[in-house]
Amino acid sequence: MERPGFWDRPSESADLLRKRRGIERRLETLSKLRSDAEDLEAWRELLAEGEVDPELESFLGRLDEDLAKLELQLKLSGPEDENDALVAIHSGAGGTESQDWAETLLRMYLRWAEQSGYQVELLDRLDGEEAGIKSATFAVRGEYAYGYLKAETGVHRLVRISPFDQAKRRHTSFASVYVYPEVDDDVEIEINDDDLRIDTFRSSGAGGQHVNKTESAVRITHLPTNIVVNCQNERSQLKNRGTAMKMLRARLYDLEMQKRAAEQEEREDAKQDIAWGSQIRSYVLHPYRMVKDHRTGYETGDADRVLDGDLDPFIEAWLKEQMISDEAQAMVS
């Protein structure tokens, strides 16, 4: 970083800074583990002498949590795992029922992010006609946000007695979740102005008279790929445009990564298509209560806790499956 001209190459310098942050975090973890090891030795000596301190139980509980978190992070080895994440939720066919389910998923992920200490920014939200949402996009910012949330990409299925059905019949609803790594502005992704169609419109969400009466919301369509991004969270059209461009860069970056991995995915058939009927997880609220991940087989009967943001067991199970799969592929290669 001290070399002359380092900052003249934004793409290379940004990549090196990300690597440096990752190394610094690992060194901090190592230092903390060494300190814990010294504390453990001190506790061992006290126990050998017959002394019991009530703080020992608290120390061991904290240590268990730290080790579980570290074990999970060690499974995150992808090049974008440390990045922030962009999450898009879309309701499936079924009108109000599916739109209500999409909003329930939005709440679940916002609660998970809050409990995990992440910062969240709602970038776009399209409400349903009667209830719920047709779609929503939000950013989750913090360490390993993408590494964790990428496990949630796919179709999510809900089975319940519909609150919108007067006959109280059981309904099945679908919503899709797409997760992309948020990329820095310095990442080299070529976007030609001629390839963009930029539309402005009035915000449909809350925000007061100013938001509703001015065309501050921005929609950008990337014509070659037909990717569409929206942003309406700011009163300033300029700020919304800047955020929308950042969302577009993330989508194009993700598309490029998918293209590079296409041949390997085709050979190994490791990636499940995101399509209605190919759900990754089912949430059953009637006639019994259960949430089951169809990729890993992990399930729990505490559906309410999951819908309130307790997703770590599902994420960890998926990461373990991925790690085993990667190790198996490495042995074959």
C-alpha cells in the first residue's frame, strides 16, 4: 500500500484492502483465542486446587458461542463471502396469499439481520393491492453478510390455513429469494450508457408529501440482459439513481460469476434451478408445524422461532453440506 501509484489502480487497491481487512479479522480472532486459552489454563489450575468460581459458567458459555461462530466463519471461503449482500424477494403466483408470504419472509430476514448485528437498508418495496408485498430489495451490511445469506437463495414454500380465505381452507404459497454480493464501485464492470433505459416515477411507499408528489424514484433497465432495478428509498432522485446503479453493478457482477461457473455447474449439477416447484425449504403451519430444508434435510418443529429470524441452524447445515461437497470434488480432481 505504500508503493507509489498504489491508489492509481482502484480495482487492484480495493481488492487488496478487502484481503487486508480479512487478514486483520483473522489475526484478531487468533489473538482472542490465545487469550482464551490462557484463561482456560488459569481456570484449570483453580479447579485442580478445588476452587470454583461462579464466573466460570459464564466464561464457558461465552466461549462456546465464540467457537460456534468461528466454526461457521471458517466454512465461508468464497471470494465474495465477506461482502455485503443484496437480497431480493418476489412473491409467486397466488395473489394476496403469496404476497403476504413474501412480506413474512421480508420480516424474517430483517429480524435475522437485526439479531446478527447487521445494518439493513430497504432499497425498494412494491406493496400488494390488498396485503403483503409483490417484491422488495434490501441491503444487509456487515462481516460475511453474503457468505451467510447466499444459503437462502431459492424458492420458499408455505403451507397454512389462509387468513384471507373465509372458508378457512389450506393454501400453499411460494416466494423466491435471490441473494447477490454487493460489489464496490471500483470493481471493473463495464456499463455503457446506451445500454440503459432510466425511468423516474413517484414513490409508492411512505415518505410524506414530498416523496409522493415528485418523481424521485428511479428504475434502470439494462437492455442487453433485461435486468431491472428500482430504488425509491431516498427523496433525492440523484441518490436513488446512484443506489440503483450500485444494485445494477451487483446484479451484473453476479451474472458474470454465474457465467464463469456455468461449465462446472453443468458437469456437477450442483446448483438447483430457481423455479416454482423446486423449493429449497418448506414452512408448514398446518396441520402440523415444521420447517424443513430440502437440500440438507435439517428440520425443526419450532416454526414460529424460525419465522422470527432464527435461521442460523439452517445456514450452518447448508454451509456444512457445501464444505463436504467441495472436499469431495477436490478429492476427485
